[in-house]
Amino acid sequence: MEKIDTRKNKILILGGSGYIGTYMVKASLKLGYPTYVFSRPNSSKTDLLNHLQSLGAIIVKGMLDEHEKLVSLMKKVDVVISAVAYPQVLDQFKILEAIKIAGNIKRFLPSDFGVEEDKIRVLPPFEVFLDKKRRIRRAIEEAQIPYTFVSANCFGGYFINYLLHPSDPNKEEITVYGDGQAIFVMNYEDDIGLYTIKVANDPRTCNRTVIFRPSTNVLTQLELISLWEKKSGRNFKKIHTSEEEIVALSERLPAPDNIPVAILHSVFIKGVTTGYDFAEKDVEASSLYPDMKFTTVDELLHIFLKNDGPKPASSAFQ
């Protein structure tokens, strides 16, 4: 870790002990930013919070409905990043109100970090979820708070675990959604954390949408499986699940269990992470920092081959 530089922007990360939030906290500390983590008083992640604190993070315990505490905390920081998970998406209105009253925040990044919700339409369970995120975006714009919206697309470690089951030496079959030819974007969580902190402090990204779509990380399911077969020296039987089966399952399952199914449909059958053009105010992340390189999918698979990849998470859908 770099020495914390008190001259740099002070960064507050809400949801900093969550799946993707942890990567952002570590990246922020690595880059030398004074970093605050807002955590529930009754959090079960004591060991993780202690670890982040040992790295230099300032842990603040509280709840999002503690308005005065939030306002007081906002006045101590410059940049606010929300990495709260799905159940708390609309709770970001409380964050927004605290930011408005504090009046000093240079940049707010709401909890996006997945697909670019303003440019796609998906199955109803996922659409309801994305519409909540769109409501937060429009409220930020209306309040004229400086923002950066981030679309990081697929979390590479999570989806490699989900799609390939690399830690299972007895795995002989791999499920393929649709025909396996839909093109998607997959980025390593370490990179997502690092690039998010970079763009959060970059004047060029103020009031813009930053999309993580490096050319090295764009591929299909079948290409991913082929890469893994070559890397691991194994051959897998491919079991195709049709679009009709996925749609039916999304209609049959109760909420919120139907959301991950609808996400699989949107990403791996409809290809929503690549199926749109950039708007005038959009920017691709890798173009901003030519001296930095995203971890390629091939490099990420090599990490898994050494058993050093991210461990499976119960949920990483943003």
C-alpha cells in the first residue's frame, strides 16, 4: 500500500465490505487516498473490516437512515462511492439527501458497476431492478451533483466461478446459455476496483458515463470455454440451455430469485453488455489511461489455474 496522502481527495465508500466494494476500498488505499468505509453496526464481517482497518481504512459504523451522522460524515470527505447491493438501491436517496445538505462533495458514484442501464431493455425481473438504478441516476442529475456513472460489465472472477467451476476437478459438463455466441465483456474485480477509484478522481470523467469495455476482454461463452480447455488441458461436455427455458424460469421463480436468471438471459443470450453504441458523453475506461492495462481474460484464467482466483461469492450481481 502507498502511504496515505492527506492532500488527496478523501473517499467514502458505502458498501465497502461487500463483494465489489472491498476491491474498491483496497484499490483506494493502494493509490494512497484517505479512505472511509461506512458499515452497519451489526455487520457480521468483523474480520474483513478489521483487515481493511489494518490496511489504513477508517471504519465508520452507522445506518443509512441516520441522517445527521451521514451529513456529518459527508462533510469530512470529497468523493462518495456507493457500492450497496440490490436490496439497498433505493436507500441511495438517503445518501443523496445527505450529499445535498453537506454541499461539498466533488463527485458521487452511485451503485451501478454492472450493465449500462440507460441503454438496454431486459426481462421484467431485471428491468424492475434497473429502473430503480435509473431513478437514482435521474435524481442525481436533477440535483446537479457532480457524478460519474460506471458500467463495469461482468465481474470476471465471479462469472468464471459461475460458468466454469474451475475449483471442481471432477466437473465434466459446462452449461451454455443459448447458443453460446452472444458477445459479452468480462473484467477482473481487481481492475474494476482500481479503475473505479481512478475515474472517481479524474476531472475528465465528471458528469460522464465510463464504460469498462477493453477490447481484450470481449468474447463469447464458447470462446471462454475454449480458452479454459486449452489452459487447463481438459475437455468439457457443453449442455445448452435454451432461451425459452431461461425466460420460463424467470417467470416461474419468485422475486428476487428471478433477477439472476434474467441477468443471465440479458448478458449471455442477448449480449446487452456490447449491444449498444457509446453516446457523446460516454467514455471507455481503458482509453483514459494508456499506461494501465486491464487484466486480459487469458491472464485471469491463468490466475484461476494457479488456484489464486477470487473465491465463489454467494452473490455479486450489481
